[in-house]
Amino acid sequence: MANKYKPNTGLFAVNDRKEKETHPDYTGKIYVDKPGLYYLKGWKKSFADDRPYLSVAADYAPEDKQAEARESHASAPTPVTSDASPF
């Protein structure tokens, strides 16, 4: 099956399943074509029924920033994950 997302694009929509204050306000997906550091951009938009969402795009960072991110990540503590995500 072909991927329905263009590389490095996605969206965040209002989380209509939010039940607790700790749940995210927006949830979504993004398709990234290769791992690494990306710069994100977002645009406020609305669906046909006026529900808001953020359209997002990711630009692969330059190689010097990739190296900085790898070095920073290697020395950073392991992040604590939450099971609040719907994904």
C-alpha cells in the first residue's frame, strides 16, 4: 500500500478524546522520510466542519546541526515516556 502522506508533512488536530489535563490538546501524525533532526513549521487551518487543526511540515536540518543533535542526544538522559498518547 502506498503512503498517503507526502514526505515530511502531517497534521495536528484537536484531541477530541482528551479526558485528563495530562492528555495532549492536539494529536496527529507526520511522515518523515529519514531519521535525524528536523525543523518544524505549522499553519492554523480548519476542516470543512470548522474543527481547527495545524498543518505541519518538517525540513531536514543541515549536516552540522545533525552532528550537534547526535552529540547532544548521546549525552542526554533517557526520556521518560507517557502512555497518554493515542498512537
